[in-house]
Amino acid sequence: MVRIASSIIALAAAATLAVASPVEKRAPAGVPGFDISHYQGTVNMASQKSKGARFVIIKATEGTTYTDTSFSANYNGATSAGLIRGAYHFAHPNSGSGATQANYFIAHGGGWSNDGRTLPGMLDIEYNPGSGGTCYGLSAASMVSWIRDFVNTYHSKTGRYPLIYTTNDWWNTCTGNSKAFSANSPLVLARYGASSPGTIPGGWPYQTIWQWADSGTFPGDQDVFNGSEASLKKLATG
């Protein structure tokens, strides 16, 4: 998992180089936001809004049995603070069908509401060495089928296509750079330590959200929406 692995590396580096001053990361152009899980605990959302955040994506579920322990508190906090918010599901393609995991996600906070401030749910699909190796033991064709099962189930139940979060390397390695989802599911692309999102995979013309750092102004991972605040609100509205 990019988030976990990066956090471990960052902590190790901080312990080794304790005398070094932290390097300030400059946010890319766009609408700032962040994504979090229980690793960040209960976040003061009003404080994050005052620092410039306009949206947050919060982990809701993983696989077919796990619900994030901080999801409800953080989701409700984001609502109270007036942030645009959404939920994400960390996929385990080797332990349950795409449909099963989409339904679990929807049942535990990952649905969509036509209230003008709820983003479509996000499918987080990336490297996770603890769960079946690089591509979860699936061929590229099987992985594409799994993702399609998740995406279509989510769409049929909510009326919205989910965001898809991934990395360029994972998408190329594990789906064969499939272009099956670029027409409907907005791309959330992770790429750290770079001045741009880099190569966009899978036939997507651009990234909707760039996860550009694993730490910074806000708790958790640092995101930027590729567009205006009005466009972000349009994504939430549908």
C-alpha cells in the first residue's frame, strides 16, 4: 500500500536524520485536499479547512470485512466543517469479487448522495505485498474483469461511476494498461516527489486528482484537484 509503505519510510528517515530540518513541500496548482485513514486518528476538519483544504477522501473499508475505525468521526467532521468529502475502499482482488467488495463499501459509508458535497466513492487499487503479491495473483485480464465488476456494481447501485486510485506502474503491470475505464471513472493518480503527475496510464486524458505527497500541510496524503473549485463541486454534484 503506497500510503503505509511511504509512511514507514518517512518515519525511518526522520529517525536517522533527526538533525535535518524538514523540507517544505510546495503544493501544485489546483484545489487542495487530502486523504486519510485511521492512521491519522480523528482529524480536526475545521482546522484543515482554515489551512486551505477544500476536500477530503476518507478510508471507509478494505476487502470484505474491514471497516475503518475512524471513518464515521472523520466523515461527520468533514460534513460539519463544510468540506466536500468522499470515501474510499482499499481493494483486495484476491479475497472476494468486485461486486462483493463494491456492495460492502456502499453498505459501510461508500455510497453517493446527491447533496452537492459528496464525491463518488473511490476504488483504491495498488501494490499490497501482504495480499497475494504484486497483482494479487491475477492475470491482467482477470484484474480488468475484477475492476469492471466493482465499477459496474457501484454504478448500478449509486448512479455514479467510482473514482479509481492507482499508480502508473501498477496499472501497467497489473492491468496491461487497460483503457476500459477511462471514459467513465475519473482517475486519481499517485506520484510523489515529482513536479508533475507524469505519464497518465490507461487512456485517461488527464488525472482528476493528483496525490502528490504522503505528508505536508494537511494530515495524511496530499491531494490536488485538477481544475477549479466550481469543477470540484460539479464532480460532487454529478
